Amino acid sequence: MSIKKNSANKNSSNSKLKENERFISLTPEIPTEIHNWRNTVNENFPDLLIPAEAGLSVMAQLLIRDIKNPFALVFVDVPSSGKTIALNFFSTIKDLIYTTDNFTPASFVSHSANTKKEQLEKNDMLPQIKNKTMIVRDLAPIFAKRDEDVQAMLGILIRVLDGEGLETNSGLYGKRGYVGEYLFMMLSASTPIRPKIWNVMGNLGSRLFFINLNSVEKDEATLVDQLKNPCKDKEIKCKQISENFIKTLWSKYPAGIDWKIDNDNPEIMKISAKFAMILAKLRSSINEWGDSFGDKKYNNTQPITEKPDRLNQLIYNLMRGHALACGRENIAYEDLGIVYRIALDSAPPNRSKIFKELIKNNGRLTTGSIMEILKCSTPTALKHMDEFKLLEIADINKGSSNNFNDDGGRPEHVLILKNKYEWFISDECRNYLSTMA
């Protein structure tokens, strides 16, 4: 019998199992509410509270029965900033978690030449992570590879994040894989990502979301205090309360929850849709190439912007996961804070910084302001302004006699947010920035 047939029979057998095999009942040692969890994490790792709460919001999506889309969130910061510590909060619940320090996307469906045919299915990672949260402690090795390799590997990862399984071919084993609902969530960590990789992800239609930890630089007193209060002891406390909180949540919904979408506030859903629309614009790829006709040379640019539909669904799912973690069965305005943070962190960093500053400055930024924000030269600042114009996020008001730079030199250009995005400079939106920035 072929491997393909074995896989098909296996999938057919699984489909006959009870529908709620996705859901399990867990019993906490100590029933724990969200405020208990927040207090403990804030006391021990205040800088990690928001990223960790985002992680809870990702995991909780597994309990919502109509959610079929995997959600992948990456914690981003420099080395030794606490990314792995935050991931470790959730790593002890074996029934819900699949952990790995790093992996290759090819391991979802194996074609290893050194593995016997009958052993391959046991090695496949995709069925092992089904209905679980996959924790990858370091994605940086994937992003650090050659651009061509990154593109191939991300292509596989993005396909798996569709939640529909994965089939791959090799000359050795032919077609192998899995078809059907393969829901999982993913939490991972990485050091800051190269600009070229953002362009690759934009062309592929990235399924990855990011949250920057924005860790602060510690002074001598803080470093000395860490020696007196070992980090591992604090981490153990956060692991224990995270496990108890998650088990409390799962004990409340042993068969999942049928989410009543009609009970959700449509105004909140409209706001989340705004974030989906602007994120689709902000993380567009801009492809550039040159043409020659005779002695004339032409430069061409083409933005590749994903449609916001999938982003809209995933952001709504994230809000529902956050609501459920907070003890609610409907979304609320407080769920938008986590959306604001993740949506704007999931765009290329320089675009994200400029957009956030546009919000703070009533939708207007001069060339000099962008130079200061990005610590860049005038040509680089102008290039970023041109990108915002090309992506139809903002217009450029070229320098006039009424707008000189600070040293009295030539007039500066002004980047002006388009009217269709004016909600982002409203007091309502600024409130989210002040609470989650």
C-alpha cells in the first residue's frame, strides 16, 4: 500500500472520531482568573505583560469552534530581551503545546532520504501540532538564510498557515501529505528581520503577525537586582500561574464555545476592519525593475498589496481570543488595544514608525521629522515618503516658501495622511496608542 494511500486512510479514520477531539478538559491545581495572572506577570516581568497577553489571545482561539484559521505570532526584539522567557510561560502544558527550539518547514511533511518509508508519518510534524499551539523559540535561523531559501521555506509555512493541510512531492517518495482541517496556533520569537525578508513576505502574502517587545535598556541598579532575584525563579512563578490560568480557561470550555457573532458590537468590528485595511497597505511589497528602449532607461515600480479579507478575519479572531481570555464571550473596546499593537508591529519597522508618528502628529510629518525618527539621510527619508504616496496612504506636499527647515535651508516636503485614514488621527485611536504603545 502506498504512503499516499496510508495517509488518506489515516485521515479518513480521524474524520470519524468525535468532532470535539479538538477540545479537551483540563483541571487547574489552583483556579486562576485573568487579574491574578496579570498581577503575577506584571510583578515579575512588567515588560513582558503585553506580549504574553497577546500569546494568551492566540492560544485561546483554539477554544472557539468556528475558528478554522491558524494564527502565528512572532515576538521580535534583540537578543536577551525576554522573548524566550515569554514563550516559556506557556510551555508546560503538554496536552496543548508542541515545543521546538527551531525547525525547517520541510519537517511538516517529511521526505527524508535517511528515514524508512514506514517511519515517515511518525516524523511528520503537521499531525503532531494539530489542535495545539506550536511554540518555536527561534525563527531567526529561517530569516537568516539566503533570500531564495527564505522564499521557499516561507512558501511552505504560509501554506500550512492556511489550515488546510499540506501535500509535497519528492523524487524519492512522490506525493505525501495531509488534506483537511489542520488547525493550530503558533507562537515564536526572532531577532529583528532584514528589510528584504519583509519584501519577500509581502510578495507571498504573509500569514505571520509580529509584536515588538520594545525592551528598555537596564541600568546598573536593575542588573544588580537581577542577581539578587534570579530570573529563573521569577520565570517559574509565571509558568505556574500561566498553566493554572490556561487550565482554568479550558476547564470552563471543555467542548469549546459556539461564539455568537450577532452579539458582537458592529462598531468595534468596523474599527478592527480599519486595522486590517491599513495593515494590508503598510506591508505591501514594492517591486522595482528597469527597462531600456534605445538610449532611454525607465525605472518601474509596482506595489503588491494583499486584499484585507484574510487579515480582517484573523484580527477579529485575535480579538475574540483576547475577549475569551478576559472572561468574556463577546468582544469589547478593550480588545482593540492588543489589535492596535499587533497590527502596526506587523508592518516593516520603518513604515510602522512613520505611521505611528503620523498618528501622533495629526497626520503630518516633514522630511526632517522622518530623518529624526529613522535616524536616516534626506534621500532615505524622501524615499520613504514616496513609498507612502505610492501605497496611497499619504500625499506629499512639496516644499513651499512657508515651510522651511529648521536651519533656514530649502523648504521641506510634508507627508500628509489621506482623508480615508483620518480615523487614525482621532482621539479614540490615540487612546489605543497611549495604552498599548
